[in-house]
Amino acid sequence: MTDVSRLPAELLALIFQSCTGLRAGYNHNNVDDLIYVTHVCKQWRRIALDTPRLWTQITLPANGDYIRAAIQRSRTQPLTVTVWKQPDDIDGVETLKLILNEFPRIQYLLAKSNIGALLPRNVDAPHLQTIDLSSCDPEDSALTMQALRSVPLLRSIDIPSSPGHWHSLCRMASL
């Protein structure tokens, strides 16, 4: 049997990614699994904390301290963000604003609740490939799309059907 502690850090990082369910797209990263990995031993903790890719999936609602730590630990890596419900307290709103301020790093966005009013205006989204606002109000979806200035990698948009709001897409030169 091989001693796990002798495995290279890069291999352990790949194993951690696999064990925590980390994949591109909208897969929910199991935060508990990631936290458990950081509590096994000092070596695993160091490797997990030094692997930005492990911290790139952010799902709300979640603890604000965890979200701040994940944003910091992910460094400059593109993010996958899932917003399952509208925050119902001031801490939740502030946490959502914190995430939306990282919009230039977001690669995949799934919003099951309205976020348009909290999004900064004239945002460049150089990494955004997929945005799913299909569960949002048409007005909020339009507000969200109007906030985006540049989305050169955008490949997939899912928004509620509302003919009056197509102008928000037409002004985006990169589509």
C-alpha cells in the first residue's frame, strides 16, 4: 500500500477536485467535503488552501465568511456562481454584492432569483461563457443584461421570454 503523504501535491490537488465534485459548469460544489479535506492533516490543508481551483464554485445562500474566504482563495481563477434564492437579510445581500463585484471573474452564472438591481453597471465580463437567468423576472433579466458591457466569450444565454426586453441583448456588440 502506498503512503498517501508521499503523493505529489499536484496529484493530491486533482484528487481533492474530484472528491469535492468540482467540474466546469453549474455543479454544486460540496462545501462540506472541501472543509473536511482541509481538516485531515496539515499537508492536506496546505495543499487545499494553495489550490485556487478548489475555491471557484460559489453557491448562495452560504455563510458570508466562507464566501469571502473562497473569493480570496480562488485568487484570479474564473468563478462559477449559483444564486439559489434571494437573500432575506442584510448580511445575505452584502454577501451577494461581494460576489457580484467579482463579475469580471465569473465564467458561469446561474441565478434562480433576481440579481439585476445589485449588479454594478457597465461591467466587463471577459470570462462569462454561460448565463442562466431563466428563473428571474423578465425585467430583472433585462436589467442584468443591460449592466454587462463586454462579454467576448459568451456562448449561452437563458433568459425569460419577453419580447420587450430583447433590446438589452441587441446592444451587446460581442454577441
